[in-house]
Amino acid sequence: MKRLSLVLFVLFAAAGFLLAEGTVEETAGEYPTKPIQVIVPWGAGGRTDINARMFASVAPKYLGQPVVVVNKAGGGSVIGGKYVADADPDGYTLLAITPGTNVFPVIFKQAPYDTFDFDPIGQIGSSTMAIASKADRPWSNVQKLISYAKSHPGEVTYACVALKAPQLGFLRWADKAGLEFKHVPVGNDAEAVEAALGGHVDIAMTSSVATIISHVNANNLNALMVFAEKRDKNLPNTPTAVEIGYDVVASPFTGIAGPKGLPPEVLQKLRTVFKQVIEDADFIKVMKRIGESLDPKFGDDFYAVWKNDKEGYSEIVEKMGLAQ
Amino acid sequence: MLEHLLPAAQLFFTFQNLLVVAAGLFIGITIGAIPGLNVPMIVALLLPITFYMPPVAGISLLLGVYKGGTYGGSISAILINTPGAPAAAATCLDGYPMAKQGKAGKALRASIYGSVIGEFISDIVLISIAAQIAMVALKFGPTEKFSLVVFALCTIGVVSSEHKLKGITAALFGIFFRTIGSDPISGSSRFTVGIFDLIGGIPFLPHLIGLFAVSEFFVQIEKKISAGKQDVIAPVSKNPDDNRVTWKEFKANIVTIIRSTLIGIGVGALPGSGSAISAFVSYGAAKNTSKKPEEFGKGSLEGVFAAETGNNAVTGGALIPLLTLGIPGDAITAIMLGVFLVHGLIPGPDLFVKSGDVIYAVFIGLIVANILHFFIASLGLRLFTKLLSVSRAVLFPIVIIICAAGSYTVNSNIFDVYVMIFFGVLGYIMKKFNFPVAPLMMGYILGGLLETSLIQALILSDGSVLPIFTRPISLVFVVLTVFFIFWSLFMQKKALDRRKRREEQRRRNLPS
């Protein structure tokens, strides 16, 4: 134990020296000349984290420098977001970005940055949001749910994370359908599914179908509707909101961005590398295995997604008076 | 199950897998034992490595770390009164007093036995009746969880023994500290006093490291510089019976071990709780049913058994909702969920159908890990007890550096180091005024669940508190809470009466 402590101490000291050396600015040479950090504003092991780590493991092949994932969780990703927004736009600090980080300053006025304080590099994927109910509820599909909810306004409960993509997506749909539901806030998708499985709430709204597929296959849950552009390949019988007549498309993205003001040649390099990684056979193979639907968008197309999301969410936030 | 067993055994019993499990245990025990380094952090660091290992190896590695880490915290808790992991906070209460009496060897052995037995039974339960337990766990809605948390909180009164009022005060402060940050529903900031970094709330690990390790550092400094205050630590006893758990002692503690195991499995199976809670509830239950409750806090072997069995039994329990429902119960199982997904194993009802071979191989890995855990921990024992003879002037400065580094690395945020120092000072002040620090941590851990479950329950019942008393499972916990409070008051009174009677007797004997 003591010896171990000593060894660890020496290692820390050594690491300190190495880091100190790393900060010496090198002006010569072409970008990148030192390791690149990707900040994940969430804890380790989550979806964003895994996407970022996958990206980080393939990117060095094309960048010629290591890519290090650093978790900076807290404050619903605002802390990590601020860190990158404030970072030097030199291309050595990047952000694993989701709408939670850059679109939700729409709600949180205290967020110390704006949606467009980042330079978009590319979108890796997007997840399919869905609603599901326990099989014993009096509705087995979304049409029946709608007619039930119409005759029982404010009685049907739904569980999801408050004031993030799931709740705002749900509210956009409920608003268009003229329905009233009761919201039960939970901490994450898993808790929403748990509450629905236990029969404590009527509907689970999750930001990714991955959390419900297994329960749908076991006939414990009915998947009622997805909020994506098209049906999910794992839930071929579940309609999209658009199919049943409500124009709500919201699919939380994951992608890579940098602080605003990256030098053009650095941005160009990063976008090129991003494209190479996304089209890398190994990368595609691993992402497929983890059930992540790749939905690559590059540069300005990614920027357009932010814009769309921001408009969609601003509308409902203003209408419901949700802004903080 | 049987049809999976043979292919599963073939899948697991490779040299690589055995090596990986042993390595995981070793890493877990080491990291768990060093205050400041924490297991979720190491699991997160190992995560990318497991992506490139075969699924059984990757998952076994993390399970080894999980088991080892939950146990490892007890080593520093017993030897230097500083829990290496939150799960071991309850172990300090009796482990350190035992070490001061020269019985460190006995306490460490009890910790190994308790941990391994708790783990083993909970793994067997996981393997045999996971689906049934998961169904029961699902019955716990917000109302039931709220009552359960209230029950867990009331064990604090027991844990804080002589200073009940001070213990409750500390627990309330813990609940208060948890309310700092974003409101769980509206997202608005509470008590952040304009500090941006507080939006995310008080980070748990720096809070914990400060409260236990840094405060102990200050206590040790004080003892070093003020003469006559030094902790009298008896050298490791020469009597072999003080360095092992005798069969008689073990037999006397079997009920405690079984009870703590059941508590651990139950707490583990409920998402959102965890090993620290299980350890404290087990400890409180053991004290309340003990024949010698007055020994608790002064070096009771029963206390060490209760806490250590209780926390390690969680490891099997926490895998129940993870594997059967895809719902992680704590920080480490949350990361493990990622590993399962990366390997194309989607936890949930059809996991056993689709990937039976892999899952049963993982189960074999769990049992093998238990056996290896016993041997690796026993081997380490000799090394660990040497720690007692190391000068604290050397030991604690090293610990404090690791603590600062550990606080920083979780979120790579210097603010977290300030949080650690703040709670170090607070913990020191509390210790000076005889406020127990463990209830503060318990209040902090339980505060989150207490608030969200109450809010959810009230939303669902349209603001009525009635369901707390009318829903059967919830009612059971309400009754248990009331019973627990009255029972501990009764026990306290009995102890007081006994002391009074003894004094009277002494007085009567004096004149003669």
C-alpha cells in the first residue's frame, strides 16, 4: 500500500512534468502539432461519451495526433459547454456536442453562451425519440391514446427528463394534437422506462429507442410513436408523428464542434478528418454493433440542424413560458 | 440454463479471462483502498480498453474492479480512519477503533469474509431468481421509494449513537447541500450564490473526499503538533486470536452476515440507491438487534461484519435491474451498461434468450471472481497491516496529494478541488465539536432521491400525501420507520438504566 502510494505519487509527479512540457507553444509545423482534447460535457459511459470515444479512437489515424476524451460533467452539460465556448479557438479543444449543450440556452437564460458560439465540424448520429406504454394500458397504439387522452384531459401521465429534448419534443406534439398530459420529471431515460414498466406512469418518453426495444420485443411495452423523420428499423410497426398528421420531427444529435472562430485552415482540416473518420470502415462497424444509427452531416448542414432545432424549441418554450 | 452452461464454461475458462478477472480485482482493491482515487473513475478509464476485448473479458474486468473496489475501501477505513470509497464510510465506525486496540488484523479479516460471503450469496440470487426480484423492484414507485429513503435516513439516528441530535443536524445539512444546484424539475438555480460551477450541484466525490479524508488529515496534524493528544494505537497484537476471526466469533455473526446480505441485495436491486446506503442500513439494523449494542462505535466486530457484508452484497443486487431491465442502479453499473451495448448485448428481458452463452459466462466469471477475491485480499492483508507502522507524517501528505489529484480528475475542474478543501475544513470543525460526519454524507446521498421521489409521488397523487400511508409497500416502510425509532429510543433507555444500576451498585458497595 505504501509502496503503491509512492509509485502513484511518482507517476503523478512525472505526469505533471510531461504536461508542463506540453504547454510550451509550438509555432512551427502544420496543425495539429500536439494532442487534441474532446470535451464530453457528460459523465463516462453515456451515449455521447461512447460516440466521442469511438471518434477519438479512429481520428488519430487521419490526424496524426492522439485525441483525448475529457469528461466535464455537471449542470446539464452547461459546464463543459462553457469550457469549450471560452477555450482558445486553436483547434486543440473540441466539444462532443448534443442539443442539451448548445440548443438549450433557449431555456436557460443563465447559460453563459449562445447556440451559435460554436463552429460546427460534423454530426455523427442522431437518436430516435419514442413514446411507449405498458401493455396493460387501455391503448395499444397512438390513435387510441389520442382519443383516450381527449376524453381524459390532464389525467394521462408521462415520464421523461424535464426541459430537455424529450419533454420539449413531447410538448410540441401534445400542443399540435391539442392534448393535455401530466408530466412526471425523472433523471434519465432508464428511470422513465422503469416508471412505465412498474405501472407508476402511463407513458415513457425516451430520447433513444435503445432503452425500450428489448421491452417491446418481450411484449412488456407498446412502442406508440417515434419523433424521427422515418420509422426506426428496430420498430417497423411504430408510426412517426408526421405519418399520423403532426409535423414534429426532433432527433437529438451527437456531433463534434469547436469554439467559435477556428482559423479557416484548422476548420478545413478538422472537417476533412471528420469525414474520413465517419466513412472509416472500422468506425462504421463498431457504431453499427452498438446500435448507433449513423446520420452524418457535415459543416453547414450540421449548422442547419442547430438552427432548425433552435427554432422548433424556441417556439414551444415561448408558448408554454418555460424559459428560465 | 443448463444448455448454456457448457458453452458458457468454454467461453469463460480461458487463461486471458482468469487473468483479466484477477487484474480487475487487484486494480479495484488498490484503487478502492487509496482515498482520493475512486472506482467509477477507474471504470471510466478502463472503459475504452474493454471496447476492444471480447465481451466476456471486458465485462469480467469491470466486474472484478467493481467487486474489488467496493471491498478495498474498508482497508484504509480500518487502518487510517479514512474510507477509500463511500461504501466503506460505515466501516470506519468500528474498524478504526478495532485497529486502535491492536485488532486491525481481525477487522481486516472480518471485512474479507463479510465481503466475499455477501458477494457470493448475492451472485447466487442474481443467477437464480433475478427476474423475480426485478419484478418486485418494479413495484417500487415514487411513493415507495420515498418511504424507503425516510427509513434509511432514520438509521442515521442509530449510527450517530451518543450524539443523536448532532447526527440529525448533520444529516439535515447533508440534505441541504444536496439541494444546491439546478432544481430537478424547473432547472432553476438554487443556492448557487452566483457561482457558475455550482449550477451542477456539489460534486459528490470531492465532497466525500473532503469530508472524510481531508478532515482526518487536519485531525492528524492537530494530534501531531499538540503533545499528549496523539491517538494511542496499540501495535498489532501478538495474540493470534486478535489477528483472525475465530470460528466462535464467526458463528456469532452469521445472523448479521445473512441479514446484511439480504439488505444489500434489496438495496442493490432498487435503482438509485447504492452500497453506502446498504452499509449504513445494515449497520443500523445490526446495532438495533445486537445483544451488545453498547459496543458499536467502540470496536464491535459485528459492526464491521454488518457494514462490509452490506456493501459488497450490493454488487450482485445492482446487476439485477441492469441485466433484466437495462436499468443501471449506480454510477458503476451505468458505465457497465455502456460496455454491454458496445458489445451488442442489449440488457433487458430478451438478453438471456439472445445472448445466453455470454451472460452465463459472465455469471461463471462472477463466481470465479468471488473465489479469487478471497485469495487476493488475503494475500494483500499482510502488506496492508504494515501500513500501521508507517509514520503518519509520511502517509497523510501522500494521501492528501492523491486526494487533490483525484478530486480534480473526475471533471477536470479546479473548482472541485476547492469543494474538497471546503468540506475538509467543515469535516474538521464537525469532528472538533463531536458532530459525526457520516450522517452528513448519508443526507447528501439520500437527499436527491428523497426530493425527486417526493415530487414525483405528489405529482402522481395530485398533491395528496395519503398514498404514502395507503400503498402497502410504502406503509410497511412507514411502520418500520416508526418501529425503528421507538426501538432505538427504548434500547438507549435500557442502556442508560443499566449504567445507572451499575453506578448505584458501586455506590452501595463502597461503604462496606
